[in-house]
Amino acid sequence: MGSMTTSRPNIVLIMCDQMRWDAAGFAGSPIVQTPHLGRLAASGVCFENAYCASPVCSPARASWLTGLYPHAHLQLRNYGPKRMGEFGGYLPHDKTTIGDLLKRAGYRCGIVGPWHLGDDHRPQHGFSDFWCTYRYLGDYPDPLFDYFDTEGVENLYRSGAPEMTQYGNILAFGTTTDPRQQRTTWTIDRSLEFVQQQDDDTPFFLFASIKDPHPLVLVPPDLPGRYREEDMPLPASLRDPLDGKPEFQKRGKFRVPSTVTDAEFRRMMTYYYALITHIDDQVGRLLNALEGTNTVVAFMSDHGELLGDHGYTEKCLMYEASVRVPCLLSWQNHLPSGFRVTTSLAGVDLMPTLLGFAGQAPETPIDGRSVSEAILNGQEPEGQSIFAEIASLDAIYHNADEPEELAACMMVKDGHWKYIRNRFDIDELYDLKTDPGEMRNVADRPEHQNRIAQMRQQISEMVCRTGPGPYAWCL
């Protein structure tokens, strides 16, 4: 295929928030309508086994952008304005992102949408040419909310907005009454502004950060009708009693209450899928604007969405739907078309891979590896183990501040085996070949103790490469 000796490409990184790996036509869903993403997949590379480095927003995003696992970049929990300066609450300024490196390499760098990594009002980490973030801004003006005011449309994303439906604690959903009320539409509008401002041969890097389909699940009124509630496949584990699982899973914030009926859950699912179709429509606008240009396009999600698996919505657990993500890469005339990669892609691999397309490399040691050369040549990258790290649910949802709570869980996936080391509860081991639904925790079986010892050693060796930092307890 093509080489990297041609002029440096533009790079567009489109990152959704909380999109399931299988919630798209290109991922095999017979239900979710995503024709534009299907076109992107057909023109490039689909990573069928991509995993985030942490199944929660800020730590996962920091890993995608730095190529480091959370123990090394130290963004250990979600950022909010009150967390600036707190250990684990923001991305330290001395950590290097892909934006820093591409800016130094002469790229014009911009971000649209949530930054979610600290000081979100302030241009940083190379994105000084176009800083158009919203949310997590504290007392600073929010461009998205200001836009609603300027346009004279109701802000449906504000707390307590009317016309939202929520059953129990599952994803809240509703419809817009005006196209200008939808945040993904706004994000793509601003992204197109950035692209259209390009007036010379300087390559650009655009980080299009799409907050959807993270709740609020707010969709144009015509889209839910494309999905029939009776067609929604309820997860087989929706009423999982969690027998043999860690105790903390039984009291999580987003465990689906028994009062939520199957019909109500199916109705919520139609809106979640409708929102993904809206994302697809809007991404299609951006793809059309980039048609015929020398541009690498990456589409992915920061982490997944359980959507009823194991009786949960949201994320933060190490089940497949939470840690696995969609991931597409396209570069016309360079990357092979319709190439399906089955080798696992880690949540630290995208940063060095995109740098590789630009002829750049990380300046300091990172956890990730570039797969750019392999996929440019139409080859499967060499197999590897996949890791993920996360704070405790008490730290994520209930403001527990003890340092130990910020580094509470470590996952390693090696082939079809997945081991989760839990600092404050029993461990988990799943055989994804015989138990793809992760229903049977076999960590206490005598015949698996040697395997667990080997996987613990893998964890120890991994964290020592760039740490161990707050995960020294895994040694």
C-alpha cells in the first residue's frame, strides 16, 4: 500500500463518549443504522478488538492522547473544575500529548468539544490554534451554552431540563424541538469551521470530541421512529444476579433497578441507537468535507457502554461492553480498504500510530506501540496482551479521596483469558472462549491458579515499565 514518504497528512481524530463497540453496522449490528461510518470502515481499517485503557472518561481520554496507562499519566478519575490541583483529578501539565508533538512538528492543531482533562477553559497541550471546548468549565463561559442563548433556543442539557424521560437510574433521553439544540451538531459545525479556515499547505490535526452518546441522550425527533422497540435485543445478562462476582458490583450506582421493566429498557435503547445514527449523520458531513484531501481519519469511542449487560448501564466495570470500543482508521490511497484487524489494539496504541502516519514518534517512553507500519502494509500487528486500570466506584461516584481508592482495579486480557485484580474485593477470571458473556467467575478454581499467577506477573511487568506509580500494590 502507500508509504509515509509523501507529504504529511492532515489527521482528524473523532472521539465519541460511551459508544458500545458493537453499536454500529460495521461492527455487525443488524439494527443500528450507521451508513457513513460503514463507508469509512469500507475505505479503511476496522479494529475489531480495540480496548480503552480505563473504562471511564478522563483517564481513558488521557491514555488515548498520551499513549500512557493511567498509572503513568496520573489522570486517575474524571476531571471537574473542583478537582484542579488534586492528585489524580487532572492531567499533569508535564505529560506529553499527541497535540504537543504534532504542534512541534508544524501542524495546525485544534479541538472542538469536551477536553475533560483539566483547566478546560485554557488552550493547552498543543491545541493553541483552535480551542473550542465546552462543559467542565466551572465559572468560565461555556461556548455551547452561550450559543443556545445567542440563537434563542432552549438549553436542554441544563440540569432539570423539561421533557426528559428517565426510568429508574438508566440513561435519560428525550428529543430536540430545534436542530440547533443538539450538541453533536454544534461540534461538527465548529469542526467544519476549523477545516474550512485552512488556507495553506500546513497540515492540520483536529480533535473532534463528541460528547454523545453519553447521556443526556438527546436526539432529533425524526430518529427514534427508525427503531422499533420490539426489535431491541435485551441483553441476556440484564437481570444478572452477579453470583460469584465482587460484592461492590452489587451496589454500584448504575445497577438497573428491578422496577425498570423490559419494555422501558427497550424504549431507552431505541433512543441510544437513534443518537448513534445522529452521530453517524453528523460525522458524514465532516467526512464529505474531507473527501479528496490527504487526511487520516480516526473514529472511536473513549470507552464503552454496558447498556444492560450484567444489569448495568454506563461504564466503570471491566466487562467487555465497558472496556471494548469501536475503532476505525482511514487514509485514502494509503491504508488498505476493508481491512479487518483482529489483533487487539490497546488504549495506548492510537497516539503513536497516528504519529507514525505523520512521520513522527514519541519523544519519551510510553506504554503504547505504533501499528502504522503493519496496517499500511496490510498486515496484522503482532499479538499482545491488553491492560486497563480504574479507580474504585466509591472514588468515581462518591468522592472517596483516599489515594488507594484512585488505583483500585487492574485488568489484563491475554488471548481469550481475562483476569481482573481487585484491590478491595475478590478477583475475577473469565474464559471468553467458553463464556463470552462473562457470567462465570472462575478465579477461585484450583486449576487456574498457575494462570492467575502468570497474569499477575504480566501486570507487574507492565506497570513497572512506566510506573508503577499508584499501582505499586500490584507488584
